Amino acid sequence: MSHVLAKLKGVKLADIEKALKEDAKVHANEGLFLEHLWQNDDDENEVLFLFRADDLSHAKHYIKKVHSKALVENPDVNLPQMVFLEGK
């Protein structure tokens, strides 16, 4: 099973939770399903979230496309660090 782990700094858990809920249908259409959402206990401005990915290659391509578009619109946009995990 494949997963995508995201870490985002400078954000509040409630804001990310709201954004992820709003984007859930789009993510599902791309084969990404939110499984967990955490706030870093040592840094209240850091949030981590985990997606299950139906197709890791597709997920990488989709996320790269979305992040590239966001950077064109705003070069200073706060994007998460992404880790793509392939399970056995």
C-alpha cells in the first residue's frame, strides 16, 4: 500500500483540516484518501497528514502539478514537504 506523508509548517491544525475537507472530493478523484491528520505536539504551528494513494506515480505527478501551479501564482506560497512511501 502506498502513502504520501505531508509536513506543513506555519499553519494551524483547524485551517488544514478545513482545507483538506474542502478538497476531499478532488483528492479522491486523484486516488488520494486522507487517513490521518496530526498536530506536532512540540510545535503547534506544524501539521502532518497522511494520504493513502491508489497509484504513487500518479500521486507524485498530480502533487507536482498542483504545487508548480501554486508557485507560479505565488512564489512565496507555503507548500508542504512531501514524502512518497511505497509499502510492501
